[in-house]
Amino acid sequence: MEVNKNEKINIIPGFETYIGSIRSVKSIVEAMGAEYTMLGDHSDQWDMPAGEYSMFQGGTAIADAKDCKNSKATISLQKYATVKTMKMVTKRWKHTGGTSNPVGIKGTDEFVMKLAELTGDEVPQKLKTERGRLVDAMQDSYPYMHAKKFAIWGDPDFLIGMVSFLLEMGSIPTHVLCHNAPRGWEDEMRALLDTSPRAEECHVWEG
């Protein structure tokens, strides 16, 4: 398929029900000065002010959605929710970018550095300052999280991100349950849990 490339980056949230996460991602991308298309953006539709209902609020313009094949790259924020989509984007549209799960320090760092690579720009001081504040907040919270045991259930991509964050906080995810685990997810989760000094207490349950 012949396309006319532009400098935009497509961002695919995947199965993202937390609208605050979408807004945070948009804030990071905009701070990097990148042109982008969010596919799709329901952050306003699901969060309208009281007394101001509209059938359609915010979102991604149809023209932008139609033009997304002309972007230079596509980043999926949820690997397991977008397997077929990313396969099509890579093979048919020849997009670079790949996947990045911006939850916790490691995941967010990877997302920011991927944007820096795609844009060719340095990470702005605004994001460096926000990262420093996040590290400070994590340090303040560490005594309340360290060595605490958690049982956690959810979708595949959510669990990868959240368990990674819990491990960064020194917590022990003793039981991780995924009712719709796709092929490869259990092995990835097991490898993640094995980085814990108390890995023998951490168990994966897939359905």
C-alpha cells in the first residue's frame, strides 16, 4: 500500500478504561512536542462535567483516523490487546514504534525514550521534573508498600504494568490472576515475578 508519510505518531491506548491514564499519556506526548493521533480518545466522552451531557464529546476526528496510515510510527500501549492491530500496522503500513506500557518508572521511562527516539528530540525539563517528583512520591510511600503482599486480578496488559509497579515499590504480588490470558502472557509474568527477591512466594494463575 502506497502512503504519503507525515511526522505524526499514532498512539493506541488499547483496552484502557482509566481516562486519567489517557490524559497523562497525551500530556507526555505533547511535552515532547510530538504531533500525534490518539486511536481512539474517549477521555472526554467518559468524563463530562455534571449537567453538560453530549452524545459525542471530544474524541478523535474521523479525518485524523482516516489519515493515521500516513503517520511515520505507531505505538501501542497494550501489547496483548493489540496483537493483530500491530501486526497489520507493521506489515501493511510499514510503521515503526512497537509497544510500550507506561506504568511505573520503568514502563514510563521506556515510553518517553521511545518518543525521544522517534522525534529526535531531547527529553524536556518538564518531564524530568515530573519524573523527579514521582520518584520522591515513591520514596515517601515505600515504607507503606515494601514487603506488603498483594493479590491482583485483571486484564493481561493491566497486570503487566501494575505488577511491574508493585515490584518497583518492593511489594510482593503473591497471587496474580488473569482470566483471559493469551499465549505468552504467563511466561512474561513469571519472568517479571522472578525479579523479586521473594519470587518463590509469587504465583501466577491464568484462565
